[in-house]
Amino acid sequence: MLKKLIAYDFKKTSPAMLAIITLLFIPEIIGLITHAIMEKLYYANSVEVDANTIQVNSDNLPDLYYSLSNMSFVFFLILSAIATIAAIYMIKYYHKTLYSNQGYLSFTLPSSITEVVSSKMIVIFAWAVIYVISATTIFFIGETIITRLYDPVFEPITLSAVAELLEELFPLLFLLFLGLFSQLMALFFCMSIGHLCKKHKTGITALSYTGIAIASLIIIYYNTAVCVAKRGTWWWDLRDLWCPANLIFLFILLVGCYFATIKIMNKKLNLE
Amino acid sequence: MSNLLEIQGVSKKYDKTQALNDVTLSIAPGHIIGLLGPNGSGKTTLIKILCGLLQPDSGTVLIDDNPVGPKSKAVVSYLPDKTYLDEDMKVEAVVAMFKYFYDDFDENRANEMLASLKIDPKSKLKTLSKGNKEKVQLMLVMSRRAKLYILDEPIAGVDPAARDYILRTIISNFDSSASLIIATHLISDIEPVLDEAIFLQDGSIKLFKSVDDIRAEHGKSVDELFREVYRC
């Protein structure tokens, strides 16, 4: 029955999520076109020093270059807004199908409460992965094309270069997804806590999630600082985030909140 | 023949309120039972426990020899007292959803009932009147070939003509080997179809008798006895 639930939830959320992902492509493509124009302007004044080196006189860059550079912040805001819309839609779907009147249908289907709740979580995580991969794929393809077209010292991409890049990116992506999933799971847990309260359900949910989010930031910051100190330096980079303490913490948060949510839903479910 | 529903010593407390107090009852297949009582008597709490929407504090529930869970939910067809479907869905999509999840869902029967209600399957639920939404929900529930039907206030909030339609739909689509529990306080409308009546008060069963026995022993209709028992 879990497979059926997942298939149904996926199908139900597909129209909205595919529309959001399609919407995402518009500012991304416009942003890439803007970046292409900037690259063309930037390298228009370049002088080749030798086979692999060029010199660019940035004093002669036209005003259009700087205007487009300022616009990149706007694109970042638009992309953030679309990501927020996607997150709100999925969380609203989770809440509506489990905690509103639609919960009467969800929880009387011929399946366990664990399967019903897990199905929604799995589908939300799947869409998060699809969303991030779609966004980053368009970005990387676009940047590769732009670099190929306008960078005078562009080196053709080889398979080994791609493998090297993926090897470098994999820990970061893994950490990104683990962090995203653990925070989503923490939110689901907080929603189940809010559901237990008679009054101020939304407030209790928001308050408890704020507490967990702040605690998570403090723990991750502390773990990262310890990792940086071990390297004997003051400057941190991305590999410091990818330390065992952070991975263990995020994993425990993810698994702990999952089992706590399932336990609460199984023992204390009461739709008004 | 074993009982379809066995409830043993079920209790449920909300804070300081004892919603159900040591409820024990058995229901055999092929009966239409009225679950009667005033507001706050524990009807909806008991129904939620039977449907797996609530956990009892103590006691056991067996439906078709299964504890409340996926197997019992597969044989229970439940109509809550509120609109529980996604109103942005079309009627045909809701029918398809029921067919997808429930092996005992009879799509032909559902389509026949839709046709008799003159409801366009392509219309969205939110465009239907309140009465028609309730009829669609009832149609979905009665289109299942379940062993136990549980209807929570199926005729509250609808006009008398709609009530007659709902009762006719219930009776004409009810499988005689199944059992049907109707929770309501509109007893005079329901009484003609009942085999048995359960009177609930303050979370306890005050009475569980056949309608014929009630009339014979008390010389009153169920409605009249109800008014007497629950007089304010």
C-alpha cells in the first residue's frame, strides 16, 4: 500500500510542482542570458598574453556591465521566492492531507498511519531533490555554454574533469540534502507537536520549529568551528561543514524527528 | 457465525472528560444499528476509534477478527459528518481515487448513482451545493462492498427531500450480509430502517436493544423513548 500511496501523492502534486519547476527555468535562463552578455562585455577588452593567459582592463567596462551585475541580486531574490513557493506548497499539501478534514480520508484508507505519513514525507523529499537537481543542472549547463562561447582560455570539458567536479560536489550536495531533509523532518515533527495542542496550533508549531532551527544552527556552527580549529587555521571552507560531527547530528535529527512524528501520529492522532 | 464487531472495555478520556467509559458491545453481520445519543455522549469518539482515527486509552476493538488497522479499514466504509474530500478535485477523479485505493469499490454502482443524482462527473466538488456534496460522499461510501458501514450524521444539515434520498440510497445499496451503524440524533427519520438501537450517555451504553423489543417492552417508539431518556 505504501507504493500506491507514494504513486498517488506524487501524481497529485505533479501539476503544481512541475509548473513551479518550469517557472524556475524562466529567471534562470534570463539570468544566464544576462551573465552571457556580461561575459561578452568583460572579455571584449581582453588581450591575450600567452596561450593560457589573458589580461582584461576592467577600467573600460561599459555601464551596462555594472547595471547587469546589480541585477543579479534581483535574480537571486526571484529564485529564492520560487523556492519558497515550492516549499510552502509542499508543506501545505502535507498539512492539508493529514491535519485538516482531508485527514479523515487519508487515515481511513486501508493502510497504516505510518504508511500514510511516510508517503507524504517521501514525496516531499523526492520533489526537493528534483527541484534542486533541475535548478543546478540548468545552471551548470548554461554556465558551461557561456564559458565555452566567451571565455578565450576555455578548456574543453573532459569526462575526467566532470568526474572530478562531481567528486568535489558530491559531499556538498549530500550535506545539502541531508540538511534539507533533517530540517523538513524537524518541521513535520513540530507540526505533530502543534497538532497535540488545543489552541494556538500554528503558533506552537512555529515556536518549536524556531527553537529546533536555532539549536541546529548553533550545533552546526560549533562543530564547524571545532573542525576549523583542528586544521590550525581561522578560515573555514566548505569541507569544514562536511565534518563527521555535522553529518552525525543531521542524521540523528532526521531519524529522531521521523520516529517521534510517527509515534505521535500513531498514539495521539485526533482530527477535530 | 462470529461477530463482525467486538468492542471490549473501551475507554477514552480527554483531559478531565471521560468521553467513553468501559464500552462493551458486539454486532453481528446483517444488522442496521442506530448509535443514538445527545451531543457529547461519545458517539463520534466511538466511531473514530472504530475507524482508526483515535486510540482508546484501554480496551480492544476487533472488526472482522482484526484489530483496528489496515485490514479492518479495508472492510469498513466510513462517512464522516464533514466534507473530507479535496474540493478542487472533479467528481470523476474522486471516483477514480476510491477505485484505486479500495478493492471493494464498485465503479459501476457509483456511476449509476451519479447519473441518478444528475451530477456531472466532470464538475469540481466545490461547485456542488452542500446537499449534493454530501450525496457524492454518501455515494462513494455506499459504492463499496464493505462489511461494516459507519455513517456519522448522514442526514443532518440537509433538506427533508434529500434525507429521503439518502435513506433510500442507504437501504437500496446496503448488502444484507454487512452491518451498518448510523450515528444520529434525528431518530424519527432513521427509526423506520433500524434493526437495533444503542443509547449512549456520558460515554456509557445505557441501552442496546432491538427496535422491536423497545416498542414491545416500553410501548413507545425509539424516538419517544429517546426523548424520555434524554429529557433536559
